Amino acid sequence: MNRSVPEIERLLAAELDHARDMLVMMGDELALDEELVAEHGLAIQAIDIVGQMLGHIANVVRAEDRDTAVDRIGMCELRAKLGGA
């Protein structure tokens, strides 16, 4: 189903992208500290996962065809959650 994307949805998607970019930068910086990675590796990995989720959600928000955008999500659990909407 194609639709016209309202400006507010484009702006929301852009803000989600910005938040994702900030998380990526933070995760990259934290990952440079070997001791921190050794002690908090799973938390740092979670930062990456949240960033991926934000990127996928931003793509769905800005999509003209949301069903197709959801189908393209590579994260199975997120795709399943959004696919039923």
C-alpha cells in the first residue's frame, strides 16, 4: 500500500536516524577501550542492536509502502512484531 508520507513522519524518521547515529558514535568510542569491552561487552553490543532497531523503525516511519519496509527488516523479532500491525 503506497501512501504519501506526511512531513511530521519524515521529521520523526530523521530524528530516529540522528539518535541512531549518536548511539553508533558512543558505541564505537566505548569499543575502543579494551578493558571496558571485556567488562561490559554485552552492554556495548546492546547499543549496536538498539541502533539497528532505530534504523529499521525510521525506515518504516518514512516509507511510502510500510508493509514492504517491514518485510525488509533483517531482525526477525522486530519484523514479526511490526508485521502484525
